[in-house]
Amino acid sequence: MTAISTQNLSKYYKDVKALDGLNLEVPENVIFGFLGPNGAGKTTAVKLLTGFAHPTAGDAWVAGEKVSEGNLALQSLIGLLPDVPAFYDWMSAREFMHFVGEIHRLEPPEITSRTTELLKLVGLERDGSRRVGGYSRGMRQRLGIAQALINRPKVIFMDEPTSALDPVGKREVLELIKELKQTATVFMSTHNLAEVERVCDMVGIINRGRLVTVSSVESLQKKYARSLFEMEFLEDAAGFMQTLKQTPWLAEPEIIMQNGSPVIRVKAGDVEFARKELPRLIGESGLTLARYELVLPSLEDVFVEILSEEVSR
């Protein structure tokens, strides 16, 4: 099943194409990372998908509902965490949660139980009676996450969900996001590529308003894999290093230290050929292999390479 679907979704501001013909399919119950440089169109896309902005052209469907003006059914199925959540500072966290629950037309007993449950979930149960105006940026971010979940949404949009959180808070929120996909789809717009690599099942990369690619994190890493192999042996591998140096389809063999152990690192011009032939050379060496792997790039490496390709076109 599809949680989010768009057809040529576009938003123009005079001569600026903030979003240009977005065609996207996001399955249910995945964490989808939406990546792009500043000004790429990420926030515009989120506004269009949540009904807070109207497209110049194209259509979108979220949780089975067409995104259109006044579609209250859609609002009951989605949750939104903006980049900088806005609150009424004179309210306490509990009062604000009740206010949001009433907007979603929840019954008072459910609002009370969900408020207690969610404030505990985000670590604000002891501060629920304090005025939001006295909250730190991190506490406001946690409250923003709580209010986005009060109606048990099927699709949750999060714009920079860990901004302003300390390292412990970031880890807790990322663990929470991983749990959310059991009951919902999470559409996460962020600049933090390490966090996307840690929690996302799929990623979409956008640049200059246009979608560049959509893939799983694993597939992207394999597609952009460097031709770099690492091998670790239990015995002295100096002799094997000489073999590698004399092998014409390999280049730049070197020994590096990782966690106190020597590791051989070597480049190959043809990755697929090396995948077949390197194990043969290792077997002929008579050494005991402790580790052998093709080094996969980080998502940050992939992101930079993809954008570089876009600029060169």
C-alpha cells in the first residue's frame, strides 16, 4: 500500500520553481528520509503534502486522501512536526496538548490519556504543568513531537526532528522514530545524513526543486560503492602485500591500523572483477582471513557525489 503519492506536484513563486514536477511514491510503514541542500524544496514539499500550501500544478494523496483545501479527513490522519514548532507560551504543556486534541475532535477522556502517555514518552511528564514560555528549545521540540502524535496519525511529517536536542535526546528521539513505523509512515526532512543513515528505510534526494533519486539506503551505498577493499589476516601479510602490488588490476595497496590491528586496503579499477578474483588470491596466499569487505560509502559521501553529478550536467 502507498502512504504518499504525488503526480507532477509543483509550486512556483513567480519565476522561482520551488518544487518542479514531483513524482513520488512512499510505501506504508517505512521511515522515508527527504534530503536536499538548503533551498532545494524540502519544506515546500512538506507544506504541500500537509495542505498548508496549495500547488501551482499537480496532485498529491496522503493516507488515501487527496490533499485539497478543507479536507478535514486528511488532517485527522496526519501529524506534523515543523522545523520550529509554535506554541501559546502562556499555556502549560498539558493545556496545549488538550488544545490540539480538541482540534482533532478527540473525546476528553482520550485527550487526557494520550496527553499523559505522550508527555511521558517524550520525557516531559514532570514538566507538563509548566508554562511552555519557560521551556528550553529542546523541551519545545519534545512537546512538538508529542502534539504531532496525539491523534495516532497514519502518516507523520517531521522537519528536522532532532534539532536543538542534546546527544542523549537525539538518540531517544531516533529510537522513538524507529518505533513509530510499526503503526505509521514517517516522512522525515532533515540535513543530518548520519541520522537518516541510522533510521531510514528509504531516501529521496531533491535538488533545485526536482527529485533526483529515490532508493533504499543500502541500494544507494552499493550503487556508489568505492572500488576499495579491506582485508585483515591473523598472520603477517607482508608477503601477500607484494602479491597485491604485482597484480595489474589492483592499485595502491597499503597497510593501515584499525583498532590496533593491521588492515590491508587496496583499490580496484573494476569492482565486479575484483569481487571474483580477490577471494582467489586470498585463498592461494594460505593466510587465515579474519575480515574481508568492500568498503561502502556513507550516505554523506553518496549525497555529495549525487549533487556533484547534478551540477556537472
